Amino acid sequence: MSLSNEPRRPAVEVFEWDLDRMVFLRPDGLWVNQRQNAPGDATVHRSQDEAIAEARRMLKTQHGGELIVFGSDGRIVRFSDTHAEDD
């Protein structure tokens, strides 16, 4: 089995909104901040905290959305962070 550097997206869509952002761990140990349903729209970070900070910044500039954070085991650890542009 070979590991790919492609983001390992969660198996199910968590929300239907295209503005939502997900933070998850890639097989190579880097953290991805990605807009849901947009496979090419991602930033890559060395830590989960960096990816979360960038996701929050992007949510504010895109006028809000939900931030879904996955742990290193692929399970949702937080999804209640709703951000609006006036936060």
C-alpha cells in the first residue's frame, strides 16, 4: 500500500453548504484547510492550530460558514464554530 500526498477527505459530507470549511490530517502528517466540495481549494499546514486559524480567516472573508475540525483519527472533534463576517 502506498501513501499519497492527496488529502484524505472524510468519507461522508458533513454539511451541504459549499461555504463550510474542513480541517483534517493528510497521510503525510500535514493538516489541510479545505472548502467542502472543492477538492482543489486547500491550504496545507504543519499543525492543526495553523490550519484552523487559516480556515477561520477564510470563513470571515467569505461571509461566514461552518468550520468542521477532524482529529488525527478522522473523527469530528468540533463543528460548532460558526463564523460570520462581523465576528
